[in-house]
Amino acid sequence: MVRSGRPNLVCRYCCRRAISIESITSCPLRPPVLTVSDAGANRRRQSLFQALRSQAMQILRQLPIALFLALAACGGPEPSACDGDGVSASGAWLRAAGEGQPMSAAYVELCNGADAPDKLVAAHFDGANAAEIHITSMDEDGMASMAPAEGGLALAPHEKTALAPGGAHIMLIGLSAPIAAGEEAAITLEFENAEPMTVMFKAMSPAEAAAHQGH
């Protein structure tokens, strides 16, 4: 027991022994005494927490309604960009070729709407000695090279495949006559599964081709 002129207390934070009033304030396990400003800060934090909790509960209560409205607005899944029968073509164009230019290149976007994969296996153009499907590739030194697409160009089901500058294209070799800008050339495309189709390709000047590629 601590003997002093003042009454003794029992420390309930650590040793639980009788100590004086002066000693209890120095107990290392004694919780800190909150000041008026600390108490005010705690009240503000509790008020903010309660406000955030209330907002969160309101959002959770409204979520099922918003989800229902979103599903109702959809009315089912959107159709694929390539739904349909067989293969379709869009955006067909070719590079204009002047007098003395023996070659040109043709580009088109193909959409395979079937459930099974297909291939573009051949192309035919009456105004050239040959029409070949080429693939452009880059080597380790960054040099581009072209080569025929062995076995054809794969067309995945329900997906679009672009024949575009810097990639796959139809090479028209041995032109029998110039192709002026604005003219149209009929090129027949043959597929592994889909029926052949004849597509009209619009000839573009170098300036038009550059602007078209930038879109």
C-alpha cells in the first residue's frame, strides 16, 4: 500500500495495486484523456461516417431498380457486327494506276456472318494478268515484305477481317490498261465455303487514298 496523506486508488489499467492519485496519471497503459477539441473531432468523424453509411445504403437500395431498368432497355443482346449468311464485303477500293504502271493493290473489309470459319482463297480481275492475295510482314530490321497468303486468308466466324494498307491486300499484277481515279473495277472473290461474289472497287488517287487511310 502506498501511504500518503491522500486516499489511495486501485490502478485498473495495469497492476491493479493501490496507488496514489499522482501515480495513476503516469500509468503507461492508461488511455489518453480526450480534450474538448478531440471530442469535437470524434463527433465530426462519427457524423461523417453516419452520412456516408446512409448514402451507401441508399445506393444499394436503388441498385436493383437501376439494373432492372438497364436490362429492360436492352431488350436482349445486340446483334453481332457480322451476323448473317455467308461473307459480305464493304469499303472496297483500289489504288489508281496511270499509264505505264503495271500493278495496283485492292483493299476491302470482309465480314464472315457464318457460324463456321471461312477463307478468302482467290481473286479474279479481267483487267490484269493475275490477282493474288498478299500478306505484308515486317522482319527484325523493320523492313516490309510481301508474300502470297499460303492457303488463303482466314476469316473467323462472326468477325470482320480488313484487307488494308500495311496488311493483307489483293495485288493486281500486269494491268492491261490504266485505272483512273473515280473508275470502278469489278473483282471476283472466291471463298472456301461461301459463294463467290463480285465486288466493285472504287479507284482512288494517291491523295484520296492517303485521306481514306486517315479515317
